[in-house]
Amino acid sequence: MSHSTTGKTLNLKLRVWRQKDNASRGEFRDYALVGISTEMSFLEMLDILNEQLLQQGEEPVNFDHDCREGICGTCSLMINGQAHGPDNGTTTCQLHMRRFHDGQMITIEPWRAKAFPVIRDLVVDRSAFDRIIQAGGYVSVRTGQAPEANSVPISKNDQESALDAAVCIGCGACVASCKNASAMLFVAAKVSHLAQLPQGAPERAARVLGMVGQMDSEEFGNCTNTSECEAACPAGVSVTHIARLNREYAKALYGSPLGLKGELLTSSGTGGD
Amino acid sequence: MSWLLATLRSSVGKKFVMGGTGLFLCFFLVVHLAGNLLLYAGPDAYNSYANKLHENVALLIVAEIGLFGAMLLHIYLAFVTASENRAARGATDYAMRQSKIPGRVIHVAGLAPDTTMYITGALIFGYIALHLCDFKFEVFADAAQLAADPYTKAAMVLSSTSRKVIYAIAAIVVGIHVSHGFASAFQSLGLNHPKYMPTIKTISKVFGVAVAIGFGSFVTWDGQRRCGCESPATMETAPTTMPSTAPAAATESAPAPTTPAETVPQS
Amino acid sequence: MSSDSSTLLNSRVPGGPIEQKWDSFKRDQKLVAPNSRRKYEVIVVGTGLAGAAAAASLAEMGYKVKVFCFQDSPRRAHSIAAQGGINAAKNYHNDGDSVWRLFVDTVKGGDFRAREANVYRLAQLSENIIDQCVAQGVPFAREYGGTLANRTFGGTQVSRTFYARGQTGQQLLIGAYQALMRQVAGGNATLYARREMLDLVTVDGVARGIVCRNLTTGKIESHAAHAVLLCTGGYGNVFYLSTNAKGCNVTAAWRAHKRGALFGNPCYTQIHPTCIPVTGDHQSKLTLMSESLRNDGRVWVPKQANDPRTPSQIPEGERDYYLERRYPAYGNMVPRDVASRAAKERCDAGYGVGSSKLSVYLDFSRAIKEQGEAAIRGKYGNLFHMYQKITDENPYQSPMRIYPAVHYTMGGLWVDYHLESTIPGMFVLGEANFSDHGANRLGASALMQGLADGYFIAPYTVSNHLASRKLPEVTDAHPRFREVAEEARMRLQRLLSIDGKRSVDSYHRELGQIMWNYCGMSRNAAGLNTAIGKITSLREDFWRNVNVPGVGENLNQSLELGGRVADFLEFGELMCRDALAREESAGGHFREEHQTADNEAKRDDEKFAHVAAWEYLGEGTQEKRHVEPLTFEFCPLQVRNYK
């Protein structure tokens, strides 16, 4: 606690995945860093590395990041084999160097999944997630068409539970940490969010069938209920939402005209350029 | 029929089949264990149970088709999902992987039930083959054994030391497999509820232990002495057939082999 | 300093009583028939609340929308980080709220430097926004009876802020993003992610497209359209350290400015009072702690300067709750500019706490005692969690330490009532425009403005533009696109070819330090002149000595940053010039020469009740200051008083 750590510094050995572009083969390269303050965030440590590489005439390491406050879902990184590093409920940008010890070797890899191809170094393409949302992760309501907000009461419990799922930041840690590279937690978060609200009810069958179909055609793996996704999820989305997704899917597949007719069971991505 | 195809083709549908067949096979395990426990009640009880079971041939055929069907689907989907799951990681695997679940270790030596379903499943598959050879097809039986009553037959098979070892290990492996599979099936079928899931998980573990102890106990069963067939050499004949198929793998999970690239985590 | 009350700045505010202006616009506007809409292409740059909402709404109407963002997905835009909430005059709490009161609060909160008609429209539309978002499935906080809950925010005496825990911005953005994804699936919107707009293309003086860089392949792409909407956010990152995301930049707005769009009030920046203090030189960004925390947290410093004791050792009687002392009527809930300056005043006087002495306490002990830890956790759990992550201190046990940080920019591209810039056909929405917040934005109003602009204003005004202007057919084969693309390519080439010694980041840090020291929470003429000199020489050094490694033909984050910092180095100077020209204190702009005896901001309504909008006149020529006079017919000018 408190400021006992101020002024402490670490010397580190980094093993970083470098890959020029998707077509090239990648490899690990080793770098040494000295005098890293324990107050730094993990990404600030990488900033220092990049400054050092620039001075040495080597190209800086490319990595995705944006808000640096844990909410945008842009940052990623497999740090010593753990998605977003060792802390639960934390994104890489909120991970601090006080979590590491002097002399430690840190292995940094990109998210690895067939559906998340590497673009460069530690940057991967997560547009599969956008295509999954396009396949039904919304409520079809025209702008200006909405009824008065309080006309449909929603119990506090339902709202809180929906929000528990809606907090997903779409970072992909669930896919990265799953031994099968399954996207079930991501898909479940959206299905569960909208399935628990009256606004989401009219399209629930189409939504779950469409989103699961898209997930499958993006070639994510299958869920085997190991719960690694839940442990890696920085937003704390629980695997109970996966169970709700399964339930929704069963209802849609066996209980709705859409499912029985076999519509929406496979979909192909639209959009993008 | 497209909903049926979707059940077998979509990732979530496959989980329904895995979970459904898994739970069905769990139910069979319970029935099988209950029947076997009659061995402790003595030859009369057990033989009359076995004979009664075989009187209704139609029922038996339907049950056996159901069991084999469930088992084959379960195994088939295990292979399909496992190969899909391997492909889903992409061409390059991680150089290093560690679990973020407190206390769990991901590597070959860490036999967490939920990450080794593929291995336990494969072992069970091998065991079932042997078990069927022993009791259903009686491949290794001599004339004495073929002629024996069900109770004596069981005693004769279990009198061999190698069988004792194999059956004991198999009981433990099945126990491990179902200890994850039972609870997992509820999750896959969407029957997870925050209130009941901890109970289901506990039941699942208890079930696993019960299966391991229950089936494992027969290697210490003294039926051999009671019917005088302590050693294979003293086996006698008795005419009957054996009711059992086999304790089948009960899981809904799609296990993949632990990836060789997964390394021992650092401290 | 030349200042013209210019004919360039026609605000096009409809006549009549303020309550009827928007209706009167809608009555008189031109429409595009449903069948004709698919013939029109609209470019939307940026996918925050304003951009995503506008793109979704326009695509839904039937226009062909092309939507661009530099992030890997539209869902990453920095609107996502807004924590506290969104205002709406629903009066669900029966505490006397109304559209009129929200209007007055916003005009007053903005220190009478906003355009009345725009603010009134914003207040009117606030109610529709909540309806729209709820219909999209945004899980706003609820009462036990199932109706929507509200909380209080700074600068108001009513509860009108709707929220979803401490992540309201995330939920609203996801709602807009989903609406946009629906349109992408339907084929009316096309998504171009990982694209950075590098320039605006005008043909015959009308905005007809953009040139952008595909950040994955490095390819320079041209896109033609019938209208261009910039929804590219604010320029707070000119300070290097801010609560903005690292990618936030002024490039799109600045490029459009250089093509003829006037820049309004660039000196108005909001310094948010409750951020986590800086810990060291390595710091890359600052993290906001929602203003909503001031509902239950009390701000204090020790009464004794340089008090070495820990907070728990300081007895109640020796604590100075300076906001409650100075502003008894609003107490801890004074507007942001007031709270920030008060914190700076205490720290400058030597009462600051923490190792840097540049922070004050935000104390929850009374609230925890009165309401219980569980209740506080329910309201602010994720914020407390984030605070602990960053500082390694437990705010349930000891008070948070906070200090002001750059958060939002009220200035932006000048727009008229239609949200159209001085370049016909180019609209500017959300934080990127200057319009609704005057010199200071009230909490929970940014989300409101972004969504009002995107969902409810642009669809009407863009249609009016398309229907009323003759727009000859222009494709990206037009020579103007080739010229502009070539200029953009040359500029990138120039950055890559300098091959100097210093990193882009080091220039950015140095610029930020200059801006914070001389154009930050308080400003004076001498300092601003110093800053202008320093920025000029830093800019010259940048173009001689910067090191942008790699090539332009693949993902190159150094090159992306290089282009953005180059623009900040030009923009920073304009900010200082605007701050220098505005010889008064108003809202977020505090000139030390203009303050009252008790250190409050002193406006000069005689000379400065206007919008300053700057016109770019070419490289090396000083920009020209134009003026749009502001009149306050409906909310009469008064001295802001939160005492």
C-alpha cells in the first residue's frame, strides 16, 4: 500500500514477438531494460522500450492501445502466457510494473487465434468481433422512433444483470486465453445483455442464431467450459452468460419458426471494405 | 431437418449433443453401478437381476442401440470439436501459457479434469473396448467361464491381477471424466444458474468420487472366494450371458490434447 | 490583432422565440425523397457518440454512408471512457427541472460564451436521447420500481443525470455502435476501420470528400461524397498529458481548418478537477475520476501548509474543506473550472498533499460512515477499483488524492446552427465543434451533445444541405483528389525522410509541457508570448531533427504519431494566440490579469461576448481572427455565482 514503492526500479529481460506483417514469419527478440519504475504501467514500460529501440536504430514494437484507462478494449498482449498479464479484472494498460520483480524475464506475445490474424508485431485484426455484432447484436429501432423511456419498467435486478454482461469491452482476452480460441464469452455477453431486457426480446431468436452462425464461420473454437475466459476477462463477465447463450440458442433453434426453418444458421460477414 | 443439421454443425448445437449424450451416459453409469452393487448382495440377488434384464430382449436391444449411439455421437463430436479447436488457435501457438484461475496450472502434468477430457475420454474408450470383450463378447473366456452364471463370471474376470489393476485405474479415470463432465453438461445445456451452479459443481465432484469408488470397489470384492474361483485356473463353466455393455464416457466436453507448447509457468 | 465581425460567420439561427427555433428550422428545411437518398453518399469521420449516431441515423434514412475511424473498431472511440452520466431534462425526480432550466444551467455553466439557440435545442433534444438509448437496450440505472434513476452533477441544483454505473459513455457508445453495425449489415453503411483522415477535399469550395491513410497497408485512399461529417473529437492531447485516449488528435480538424474551416475559441479547454495525480516523468496519460464522486466525496487539504502527517492523523478541525468554505451554496458540487482553480490555488499556496504536493484529498469517510461501504461500492465500485489499480492505495480506507487534468475542449471548428462549418458541405459534430458549451462544459453534457448532434440534428441539416445545394457529380477520379492525395503522400514522405535524432514522443511531451505551463489552468500575456516563441522553435526543430523510423507501406505507429504531433505543433500556437487575444477570464480560460479581488474569473462582456473564429491564411502568415457576436436575449448575462 501507499507510497512505499515510489522510487523503486527494476531491470527486466523482455522476449517480444516481432513480425513484419501478416505474410512474414515472426520470431521472438530479446531486449534488456534497466531502471524501470514500479509506478509505470506496462504500456509505459513498452514506451520506454520503444524509445530505446529508436535510439538503437531498430524499429519500435507496434502494439495496440488507446484509452489507457481500461475501458476501450484496444490493448491486448499475452504477458508470460496470460491474457492482459497476471492480474484478474485488469487490462494490460492498467497493469503496473509493481507486479513484476527485479531481473524477471517477461515474454510478450500477440493474441493468437486463427480469427485474429497478426497485422504486425503485437497488433492483431479483431474485426471478426465487429462482424459478429453485425450478425444481430443490436436492437432494431429507428432514430426518433423510441417510446418514452419510462413507459417500459425494467426491474433493477434485470437491469443490473444485463449490465453485468454489457460491460464487455470487446478486447478479445476471452479468445486469447481459451485453449480452443473460442469467442463464446464475447458472444454470450451481447446475447445475454439484450436477452435480459424487454427491448431485446422481439429479435432474440434471430440474434442468437445469427451471432452464433457468424462466430462459427469466423472459425473460432468451441467452448469446453474451462472458464479460463472468465478469469482473463478484464470486465469480469461471468460464464453464466454462456449458459444463458446456450439456453437462448436452444429456445431459438427448437422453439422459434426461424430456428426450425434453419434460417440464419450460417451467415457471412457483410460490411468492411 | 435444418434444425437437426444445425444441432450437429453449429458450435453450440454440438455442445447440446455432447452434454445430452454425456448426461444420458451418466444416467447409465448410475443404473450400471446400482446393478453391480447387487454383487455384494450375493449370487442369488445378482443372478436374478441379470437374468431378468435379459428376459426382455426388445428392451435390451433398444437400450443397447441407445447407449452405443450416444457413445458414438459423443466420441465423434469429441474428435470433430477437438480438431476444430486445434485449428482455431491458428498456425502459431503460444510459446508460453499460464492459467489466470487461482490455483490452476496448465501443463501436461497438471491433470485438471476440464483440460484433460480428451485424454481421459480416450482412456475410457480403450477401457470400454476391453470391458466389452470381457463381459459382452467374452473374447477371452474359456469354456468354464462361458458356462458360468453371471455372478461367477464377474468373479472370474476380476480374479486376474491385471484386470484388477486396469479396472481400478479405469474407475478412477471415469470418475475424473464425469467430475467435470456432469457439471459441464448443465452449463452446455444452458442450465447454469448462479444459485444452483455451485451445488451442481459439488454434486458433480461427489458423483465423480462415487463413480470411482463404486466401480473401483469391485476389485476388492471377495466374490471370487465365495464362488471358489480365486485364480483363473479354477474357473468353471456356467451358461448365461452378461447383461452389461460398458460404463461409457460421460462428458459433454470437447477435449483437446494438452498442447506441447504449453510450458510450465514461471513463478 | 485584427478582429472582424465577419460575414463569413453567418450563424443561420432561425428567428422567433427560442422555444420555436428548431421547429421553425424543421418546418422550412428541404427534404430528400426516400427513393433519391441512395444516390447520395455521406462520409462520416470518427465513430464516437456523434459519429456513430450520425452514421447510423443517416444510413437508416437511406443515404449511402462511409464511416471512418483510426481505431481497429468503431467501438473503441474515446466517448467510451465517459464515466459519470448524461443529462436530460426529464424531471423524473420532480425537483423542478425543465428544458428551460437545463438551458439556463448550460448557458450559465458555459460562462455566457455559448450560442443560446444551440444550447436551447440541445436541452430540448435531451429527452429524446434518453428515450432512444433506452430503446436500444442501454441498461441505465433503475429504481426498485423499474423506472430510471438519476444522480446529481456539478453546476446544477437538480438530479438530471442518467447513468450506468461508472461507465455511462461505454454503454451509450455501444448502443450507437450497435445501431451502426446494424446499418453495416444492411449494406447502407460501409465501415473503414484503421483509416486516418489526412485531408479534406473541396471542389468548387464545397466539401466533396477526404483523403485518408489505410493504417494497415499504408495506402493513401480517396473517397468522394456529397457531404462530409467530422466527428473527430477534441484536441486535449495538445497538452500531451490529458484524460484523452492516446490516439485522440486534432489532425482531421486541423487539416479541414487549413482548407478553409474557421476554428472557434481554441483557447477554451476544460481542466477536470478530479483526476489521479501525476507520479513521474514516465507518465503517458492521466486518468479521470468521475465528477459524480463529488456527490459523496469531500475535498480538503490540511489547514497547515506542508503538513507532513497522513490524512488519518489530521483531526477534523485541522482540515480545510475549501470548496465548502468558499462556495457554501454549491459546496463540493461547483462547476469544473471553479473546482479546478480552487485546487490549484491551494496547491500553489503550499497546502497540497502527496509526495509531489500537487494533489488534494477527496474523502469518502463520511459517506462510508453514513451510507455504508456497500452503498458506496454500488455507486462507484469500478472507479474505486481503477483508482486502486493505478495508485496501489485503497480509497475505502484512505482518501483519494486528486488533481486537475486536461479533459475536454470546448473550442473546435466553428459551425452554424446547422452544424455546418464555413466550408459548405462539411459538418462538424460533437466535441470537434465549438458550439454548445461556451467557455466551460458542465458534467454529463458532452454525451448529451454528441448524441443530440448525431441522432437528432445532423440527419435534418445534412438532408437540407443535400436537397438545397446543386452538387455536380464528383468521383475520386476528379483531379482535386489526386492533388490532395499527392500532398498528403509528400508530407508523410517528408516525415519519414528527416531521419533525425529525437523521437516524435519527446517533441509531444515538450509541447505538452509548454502548453500546460503557459496555456493551462491560468494564463497571462507574458507567458503566452513566451509559449508562442517556444512552440515556433520546437516546430522548426521537429522538422529538422525528428526521427520517424520505418516505411509508409505498412502499419507504422511512429508515422501515425508523427503526423498528429506535427499538427499539434501548429495548432498549439493558435491556441496561445486565441488565449492572448481574449483579454478576459471566462470559464476554462483564466487570464491572471482579469480576476476579482477574491480570485474569481472576471468576464468582460462589453468586449468579449463573442465567439472568436480563426481563419488560416497560408503558411507563415498569422491567422485572422473573426468574431461572431453573442447575444443573450433569453438567459440574460449575469456574473456566475456559486457561493
